[in-house]
Amino acid sequence: MTTTTIPAAATAAATVPAHIRANRVTRSLLGYGVLAGPFYVTVSLTQALTRDGFDLTRHAWSLLANGEHGWIQVTNFILTGLMVIAAAVGLHRALPAAPWAGRLTGVYGAGMIAAGVLRADPAMGFPAGTPEGPGTVSWHGLGHLTAGGIGFLCVIAACFVVARRFARDGRKGWAVYSRISGALFLVGFAGIAAPALTVGFIAAVIVIWTWLAAVSIDLYRALPCPLTGTP
């Protein structure tokens, strides 16, 4: 007669309650909400400061997708978008009473991926050799603008959805912070077409990434620890 030995690790995993395992997954997904912004900003700024002819005061980061090293920014868009989608799933799981928070954030992530695939048109003298001015808009340039615009509007809406959830939970400080973040990004987005306001839009981008990271951390901490079962 033979006996089957079940590995200790498998036995331990089987004894972990389902909700604890679910929290592990949710916390892992929310971690991408913390990573996405710093990753995107670091990669973009590194290119902006090292690529010939790029001027942070005049050129949008989307223009970095052009030229010999444009693949770096394309990859940046796609990887960041995937991280945002992962974070969106985490938001959806952590905020079941506010399902649109995750959905809208997910559209923002999908918009980033589309904006990477649909490359922005060269403009404003970048890359080197490009005529000054806005230039001609191609089909993929139009797609880039559309994807970005939809994504931006969705993450702005997500700010206000999350703010409403916080307000209902009696967390007025977080509610106000979320509304302010959404409003500031809306103002920055409204001025994106003006080259003189490029720096302002960059600041607005940092504001929205900071908001996503802060909310992800807050929800992460609110979930019971996988090891102890307590927050």
C-alpha cells in the first residue's frame, strides 16, 4: 500500500482563507498604481534631458515617440498603460461600492497603450529637422490625440468618483484631495494645445500620478495583511 505525501507548502496554502488570498492579489495589483507614475515620469524625463533638440518648455512628452530612439517612449506608454490597467483591477476589487473608479482608470490605462501604438506626429521642430509649428496631423497622430483625450477625461472622472466614495465614508480630506487632483489635471489638459503651457501640463501629469499612487497606497493599507489578517 502506498501513501501520498502532500507538500507542507501546498497544505499551508490550502488552509489560507479565500478572502485572505483575494486580498493578496488585490494588494499586488494596487502596487502597480504606485509604480506606474514614477516609471513613466522617470523614463520620460530621462529622455527629455538627453535627447538632442528636445525642449521641456515647448515639447510634449508624446513627441519623444519619434526619431531613432522613439521606441523607448512607445514602450514607456505601453508598459505604463499595462500597469495602470493592473492598478484599475485593484481599485475595482478594493472599492466594490464604486465600480466606476476601476473602470474609468482602466480606460485611462488602455488609452496610454493606444497612445503608444498610435504615435504622435513630429512637431515644433522635434525631432531635429522637423519644421517649426504644429505640422500635419496623420491618421495615427489623430488616433494618438483621441486616445489620450479619452484617457485623460476618464482619469479625471475617476478622481471625482473616488472623491464621492471617500465622502460617503466620512473621509473628507481624501475626498477634497481627489477633487482637487481631478480639477488640476482638467486645467492642465485644457491648456495642452498651447506650447507655452507645456510645463503646466507636465505638473498636472505629476499631480495625477501622485493621486493614483496615494489612493493605491491608502487602499493597500486598508486591506487586511495576508500574514496577520489585520490592516
